[in-house]
Amino acid sequence: MAGLLAYGAYVPYHRLARQDIAAALGTSAGRGTRSVAGYDEDTTSMAVEAARPALRGDSGLRGSIRHLLLATAAPAYLDKTNAAAVHAALALDRHVLALDVAAAVRSGIGALIAGARSDVPTLAVLADIRTGRPGSTDESACGDAAAAFVFGAPSATRPVIAEVVAHDALSEELLERWRLPGAVASRVWEERFAEDIYVGLAREALDGALSEAGWEAADIDHFAVAGLHGRACAAVRRGSGVRLAALTPDFADAIGNTGTAHIGVQLADVLDRARPGEKIALVVLGDGAGVLLLRATDALPAHRATRPVAEQIASHSAPMAYASFLSWRGMLDREPPRRPDPEPPYAPPAHRRTAWKYAFTGSRCEKCGARHLPVSRVCASCRAVDAMVDEPMEQVHGTVVTFTVDRLAFTPSPPMLVVVVDYDGGGRFRCQLTDATEADASVGARVEMTFRRTVTAGGVHNYFWKARPLREARATGPARD
Amino acid sequence: MASHGIRDRVAIVGMGCTPFGEHWDRSADDLLIDSVSAAVADAGIGLEDVDAFWLGTQASGVSGMALSRPLHLDYKPVTRIENMCATGSEALRGACYAVACGAYDVAMAVGVEKLKDSGMSGLVSTAVPGAGDDSRGEITAPANFSLLAPAYAAKYGLGPDALKDVMARIAWKNHVNGARNPRAQFRKEVSLAQIRDAPTVAGMLGVFDCSGVSDGSAAAIVVRAEDAHRYTDKPIYIKALSLVAGPVDGLVDTGYDFTTFPEVVASARDAYRQAGITDPAAELALAEVHDCFTPTELILMEDLGFSARGQAWKDVSAGAFDLDGALPVNPDGGLKAFGHPIGASGLRMMFEAWLQLRGEAPPERTVGTVAAGRKLALTHNLGGGPGECVSFVSVVGSEPSA
């Protein structure tokens, strides 16, 4: 029987302390931090980072996928399918229907339900970058993240880790939260208007799904509720007859409400911890209500994600300056260096090198074994011509040979850190170092690769790979005070 | 290396060089007219006597018409060439080979660059439409060359402070020399403390570790050696010309360690063989080298064979390459103080060799090695960066070899 086969979550490295917003704007201080997508990240790049660990080391699973859904309320492009870039970066089979499920936060649970119901192996990726005007509740209470889930039939090596038990969804036309295309912030109606409506919708959807499953609310072991209507979510959490101990953490203090991605982050966190047989209920409020019920299988403990959500939440940067946050989100237009505008990627060369540019696939010489990054037709070592095979490099770690800090180059977050990396098992490449400070750039530093939106120039996003420090799991992040 | 060389077959009989600097009031055309006019006057000929031209410019003009238009040349062959920062030397190489093979009697090499019209800080690369999938379009020249510093320091056990002192010593020396050169962009001495404490640009490089961004032009007239005394009593003979383009694998091959330019080693070996040089540090009267950034000059001292591997930092600190040192390097101030108008720099280096070997440099920066009997000078010009560059080495002399 088909079910959930794999998952991964991605919480960006950067944090903004709510007290720093308050200090800058003279408002009352909130608690904790929110997660912040890097200046070189967007929903497309974060979707890739969430899906990479879900597919890591399993070419059978990667090759089996036939449907890719990218759910986001902050698509990097309109008119152009953002899921196609995710498809390229993950090196999925050519015969994959890659689709954006875009515009609304509800798209997240929509992609999960569609994936769970699909009759072909489906990768559902949820990603969001949330912000609002400076000083808004959305700005401080929300956060950025992504999560990825693979649904399909089990194989000998890839068992079902959670069964899809039941679902229900109600749709409701409701002027509760909306945003015109191009607007910097959402607008919301008076909060109390929709609260009771959402509570009713959630009850109806949950009752429907529980009845289909033959479960009682009190049977639920993990109960996750997500949506941007905070009061309604709180009311549903409290008032659905679910045991208190079953309420999942909402991560409000550490990363904030990550919108479209939030139900995915919560589900990933539950899967990081759940015991076999435990019952999982997901509820998402937004333009209706969606419910998905899952049950963890005996196979789950052996197939959990390599980077648990809790570990990613704990491993983060020192709180960033609020001015940097505003700058990264395009709300503070800082003076650029006196340098030419950055070059956009050009379509034909980018298309010729899709496997390299998007999937970081280098080449290896069949004659002498030398690795080449980027791909090369002539071997730099033995000069053999057209004797290359593909060499996927996105999972290979490396060591910094030499480095520099470029204070003159254009970057949305100066200065630019540049490292020359020698990869384990061979191959060298020079690239930017991200999610790092100058102290992280040193000869001998260990790095891994990460998919980024390196720059937006001339109205074109450039997606490519950077190195980032290889960080061991930590119990807690750096202390602030 | 399969080069045969053209030792003593051609000679330079006239040169011109504009001041380098921020020429807000002069265009590339103006600079070309000035350097070309000075060179023909120096050789005692008219422009109509020049049979063919090699124009070097990275980006200040395209085609031979970039020269034929401002000078209104009459149906003469003009080749426009580019080889990054070695462009000026490449123009000279073309002119020399054309004369050596007998195709022309009188050829001119001229280089020009107008950098200060762009309004940008530092050099601006000429972009080729790309896929945005490597760092070449992102990293700046100082950052690229700054990759040398941590690697050199780590390999030879220098602390960052010690290396910074060595780099400052190189900048200090070139500013001392530039202060004695009326054509130089920067004509003031700068203290070691000022150099060390300057704002950083990239990695360990401060503002004073970087060459000057400037406008300028330089030109040379080349004839067959046997004809040279018709034009001047003191021709400068071409002993060696070597240019190599590397395989561009330093950013691909884990064997490259960022403490050398293999292209420089290869071109120097070739040039020394052509010129019959066995001990460059003892035989050369001076060397004009491509000090685009101070770590570059440091490493060039080893790659050109002036210092043993890992020893250049000691020789620099001991003053071996000072104006009064055993082998003066960049007595005209180098790229650092004279300035670096890309297409002109290779010919500007040759202009200093021309002055020094002929005893025409101003007394305050005349090297003592010529009076001591040395008759050879080297110019070294490179384009690109660590691990991927083109390198040019010439050797010239004031007398034909015996």
C-alpha cells in the first residue's frame, strides 16, 4: 500500500531577534527569534535544500518520482514554473510532471493531500518566505522554511514510514487574508471575523477525516495545526478534544510561523520523533480547512531524516542586524559598490549546462578518473577528448585550500567570501562561501554544497551552488547575551 | 618548448610613453596620438615610414581602425590584439616577429587603455554571455590575486603579520621608485605604516597593495638589427620573447597550490633559453615585472628565478630588489605606482628598459647595475590570475651578443 516514503526539512541558518525589531522601531519587544532566508535564498532554492536530504543516497527513489508539486505563497517567478528549477536541481527523471501549487498558504496542505492521494510517486515540497511591512505582526511572528515529502508505493529498500489513513478538505470563499500581485505585504480583515468560521471549518473537516479513519480525537498522538490566523489556530489546538500531550510544538519562539511550509515543518518534526503506530493529525486553516491523518509504521525509526528539525532550529547564526534583514527583503535600498551591475545568467548557455548549473553534476574522465568541475570535454589531467561520464558532486564534502574576502565585488550582503574547495575523492572548484562569517573562511575548513539564488540581475534570478561550513550537530546555537 | 627565438634579429629604435594617470581631459585617441608621435620623433622618422602597426588594447577600441582613425593612417596594415593584461607585450611580440621574418622593414607596437571613463572602482571585465555558474564573473581582480597570500603564508610558515610586512615592503619600494618618475601616476613616497594601515580591499590586500587604475599609452618602433644604427646610436636588441597561455587548470586541479604561476615559470624558462641566460639574478641589470598586486610581485621573484623557492620574502625584506639592490625590480614604480592602463603596461615596462639600458633614466632613479656593466633587462607581463593566466617574458639588451 502506498504511503509516505521519505521526508526532509530545511530551516535557513539566519535568525532575527524580535527585540531588535522593537529596538529599531520603538515598538514593544516580542520574544524570541524568527528564521530568515538568506539574501541568496528564495522559495525555489529552499525547496531544493529540503528535498535533497529526502532523496539522498537513494537513486531508486529519485528515479521513481513522476510528479513534483512545489507549494509556496512566495513564488520566485510567475508565468515560469518554479518547480522546473527544483526538478533540474534534484536531477529527477525527465518524465516528471513538475507543477507549482502557488499563491496561497493553503497550497501546503493541498500539495500534501494531492501527494497522498496520487497514484504515481509524488514529491511534494512546501516552501515559504514570510514578511510584512516593517513593524507588522507578519514581519515579526512569521519565518522562512521548507519541507519535502515523498509519497508512493514501497520498494524493498524503501518501506512506507507513515501510512496515509484519511483526509478531508473544505473550501470556503472568505475575505480573510489577501495580497495583490506585487504587493509587499498581505492584508487581513479584522481578526475576530474569521476566527469562529475557521474553528467551525476545522471541526467539520477533522470530524470527517476521523470518522473515515475510525479514530477518536483522543486517539491522536501528534496534533499539528497551522495557518496564518493565529487566534483560530490556537482555538483549534485547544478545542478539538485532543490530549494536551499530543499538541506539537509550533516553533513560534524560535523560527516563527513559516506559512505555507509550516505544516510541513511540523510534520517533519513529528516524524523525527514519532514511535511506530502513533497517530498523526494535520490541520491547516486558510480559505477553508484541510486535514490529513497519518500513522507511523514500524519502518519509521530506521528511516528518519538525517537533519532533524529540532537540530536545524538549534543550529543558527547569531541574531542578524534588523537593517540587514530589511536590506535582504528589499525594504532598505542600500548604496551598492561603485561596480558594474551584476550580470544575469544568459538563457542559452544556462540551458546548455543545466546538469552542472542546477544539479552540480561535474564530469569524470573514463581514462584517468580525474574529476572536473565544471564539466569539461577535454580532460585537464590526461587530455582525453570526450571520454567523460557524469559525476554528481552535490553531496560531496570538501576542504578549503585558500580563500579571500572580496570587499569590492557586488553582493547583496558584503563582503563576498570566496573559497577554493578541494573535494573529498578529487576535484576542485572556486565558489562563494555562504551562511558564514569571515571567521569561517580559513585554510582547512570543511564545507558542503548548498543550492542558492546567487543574485537577481536584470530581472533574472541566477541559481547556482555555494559552499557552506559543514556544521556538526549542536545542542544549542550561539548564545546572544 | 619549441620556440626558436629571434635573438638579436630585431631592435627597438624609438619609443614613446605618455604620463599614466587620470586623464579626464584626454581620450584614448589623444593618448594614442601622443605616444605614437613621441615614438616616431624618437626614431627620427615620419609616421609614413612605418610599414605596419600592432595595436594592443583590452577594451578601449576595436579593430585596426581604433588606431587608423585618430591618426588617419593611409591604407596601412593595423592589427588590433588583446591578451588581457599582457596585451601591450603581445603587440610588441607581433611587431617584432613581422620584422624578423622580413615582411616589413619598420613596424610599430602601440598599446593604450582608457580606464577612467567607466566611473567604476577597479577594473571592469568584458563580460561574455555566461550561465552564471562559476565565480569568474563575480570575484574582483584584487580578490583573485589575494588568494595567493594565505597559501604562501601557510606553505612557508609566515604569520599573517610577517607576510603583511613583506607586502608593504614591496608597495613601499615601488612608491619610492614612482616618486622619482615624472610619468608615474603616483609620485609620492608612502610610509610602511600608511601602507599597512590602509583600508582592506580583498583578503590581506589593502588599497596600497593594488596597482593604480589609470589611462595611458606607450609605443615602440621595431626594425631589423642590421638597420638599427640608421635610426639611433643606442638600439635595444630583442634577445627573447616568450608568451604562454596556461591550461587554465589551477582552479580545477588539486595539484595547484596558489604559491606560483606555472605559466610564468614556463615563459621565463623559454625566454632565458632564447637569450642564453643561466643566472638571471646575476645577469640582468633590471627587471620590470607585473606587480598588479603586492603578493604577485613576491611570487614572481621566485617564478622568474630571482629568489629560491620560499626565499623571496627574505630577499624582499633585505632590499635585494630596491633601486640600489642587487637586482632592481620595477625601478619606474611598476604597475603599483606608474599605474596600469592595461593595453599600455607591457610597452611601458619596455620603455623603462629602454631608458635604463640607454642611460637615459633620470639620475635619481638610475639603476647602478648598468654602470656596473650589466647590459640586459627583463620585462614580465601577465594576464588572468592564480591558476589561470597568460604570461609574457622578454629579455632585451643594449648590445648584440658576441
